[in-house]
Amino acid sequence: METIRIINFIITAIFAVCYSYQFIYVPVSLWWQRRDKKNSKKRAANHTALKIPIKKDRKRYAVLICARNEENVIGDLIDSIAGQTYEGSVTTFVMADNCTDSTYNTAISHGAVAYKRRSDKYIGKGYALEALLKEIKTDFPLGFDGYFVFDADNILAPDYIEEMHKCHLEGNDVITSYRNTKNYGDNWISSGYGLWFLRESMYLNYARCKLGSSAAISGTGFFFSDSVLRETGGWPFHLLTEDIEFTISRVCKGRRIAFCRSAVFYDEQPVSLRQSFRQRMRWARGYIQVFRHYGKDLLSGMFHGNFAAFDMAMNIMPAFLLTAVSITCNLLYGIIGAVSGCDITIALWSLFEAFFNASALLFVLGGITLITEWKNIHAGTARKIFSAFSFPLFMLTYIPVAFTALFVDPGWKPIRHKATTSALMSELRRVESKEKIS
């Protein structure tokens, strides 16, 4: 049984080798946040004193929303797009994908240009996006300067497009943004998602960009220019995790994805453990698909000095594989030990040590994110504090998810969302207005 302890130690050591570089992201992010805050105050003072005019090089933008049975929430998203402070042209497009409810009619009634799509064979957001872009190309031959992609349950801060527009004018052709959560305070599952996405925004993407590397797109809340669309020839990304596929495709070509901290949107997270397992199993299975398709290009980029390729490779495979190996080895040794009548105390203690160390690390990472992003989290104080302790548990539930994804293909199934309450909408607007004043 001493063998399993050695195996667990080796796996832990490999984890450290693969991911220790991400610890550098934490002080980098903290230092730049402090510097950016000082600079923003200076810029605000200069604009007020000198009355510097704001450049208005307005672009024509399109917003792409692929929705499947989202009649409860899509109206709120479209309304938040219509209420943007951006003074240029913005057209909202919706693809009602395999819908059996009134998503299409709701989108039309809120002012969007909507289309319908039905396919039993080509299922998933990637196919829906491809179909939507083809419809736009036919009906709007002049095209647009850039395209935003959102999920139907999202809500945008009033200045979201304005802030992304500024980032676009700086020469960025693919941009991702700051992902906050609408329902952080619902339970430990939604807060687990929320804390993870805040960490991904500020202690991965923000730090990556400050170090000159590439951010990673995570599902929704991103932008790509018309030049990118022409380069890709539409939307040829159809894997289960089309967002990661798009990211890896860009990185393998040596391209950079920017991150816009000042562009904030809100996302609704699952509250059911069953739905959460299904969603994350799809993500895990999608990582396998992406690595199969782009693994060779990622490795080639790594050996040619592309740090972003190394960073993205670490994010989609090592943790997944090492977790699966660890589970398999510990299960086998536990079964063998029990059958043969051997003392399995060492194996159990080794496994406990691994879980304890992982939990402690996750608590620290979640705690740092909670403290620095405290004002941006829309939940009560007790829920915020509790989320720091439940975050490690939420993250450790990825272990059975990752293991199951090796053998089960979950396919693509929609996550049901609830309507955004008027109280929450009012609170988000109030907070955004207060932040602008301060």
C-alpha cells in the first residue's frame, strides 16, 4: 500500500509542475489592479479639468444570441442591449434553435431580428451560430464591423458595449469580458460557479493580458471583428465546447485574445447539482475533443516558444488526465487491498492528504478572489462568506465529473433558466450607476 502513496505524491508533484506558474498571476493581477485604479482616477481628473473630448469613432455592431427555449429570460437581455449607452449602431439577432416555446416571438416583441432553426442532427451552439451568421450575411450584405456573442440568460451593464468598443479601437479583434453572476446568492452551486468565473476573469484573463499573453473565452460575453469572421469563413467551430475551440484556434495561429475588465455582464448559474454535473461533463468531454483536434498544434506552439499555447494546453488537459489517473489508481488499490485483506490505512491517509491539500489551496484562491471582488458580488454578507468555504467542495465535484466524461458523452442539452426578477434588475442598475458616480 506504500506504492499508492508514492503514486499520489508523483501526481501531486506533476500538478505542481504544470500549474505553479499560475501562482504568479495572483500578485501580477493585484499589482496591476492597484495601478489601474490610480491611473483611472488621474484620467478622470484630467478629463474633468481639461474637458477632453471623447473620440467617437462609432462602429456598426451586431449582437448574436442563440437560444433554445429561453422565453423566460431572453427579453431581459435584449432590453439591456437596447438600453446601452453606446451611441453607434447595434442590431440584435436571435436564432431560436430547436425551440418548442415562444422564444422566437418574445425576441421579436422586444425588438430583435429573429430566425428559426430546427435540426435533429446538427445540435449545439456552434451550429446555431453558424446558421445565424449565414442568415445575417444574406439579409444584411453590408455586414457589420464586429459581433458580440451572448447567452440568452445574460444581462449587460449599461456601458458594456461602449467599453468593449474602446477596447476594439485599441486594435483588438477578439475580446472577452468580465463575467459576473446574477444569482450568486441562490446556493453553494451558483456561488461556486460565480466565484470561479470571477477568479477566471481577474486572476487568469486579466493577468494573462497584462503579461502580454492571450485571454481565454469562456462560453459567452465575447466579441470578434469582421476581419476575424472573414478569416475563419463563418463559424466552423462545432465541438461541445465551441468557445474553447475558438480560443485554441486563435492561440495556435499566434493570435491574442484581449480582456476588457471594464465591460461587465451578468450570467445565470445552475442551482441544481444534476444540471451542474451535466453541464460540466459536457465541458470536460469538450476538452477531450479540443485536445484531439488541436493537441498537435498546441504542442508545436509550446516548443516554438508560444507561452499562450502552453497556458491553454495546461488548462484543458493535464488536470483532467491526472485526476482520472489518480481516481483509477486509488480505486484499484483500495479494491485490491480490501480483497486481499491488506491494511489500506496508508492508501486512505494518502488520499485524505491529497484532498485536504487541494481543499486548502482552493480555499486560499477562492478567498483572495472573494476579498478583492467583494463589492462586485451581488449577495448577502453571510452568503459571500459561506461561499469561500463551499468553493473547495464545488471544485472537488469536478473529480467525478472528469472521470465520468472519459466514458460518457453527455451531448448538448439546454440548461433551464428562470426569469430575472425586477428587484435584481433594479439592484444591478443602481450598483452600476453608483459605481459610475464614484
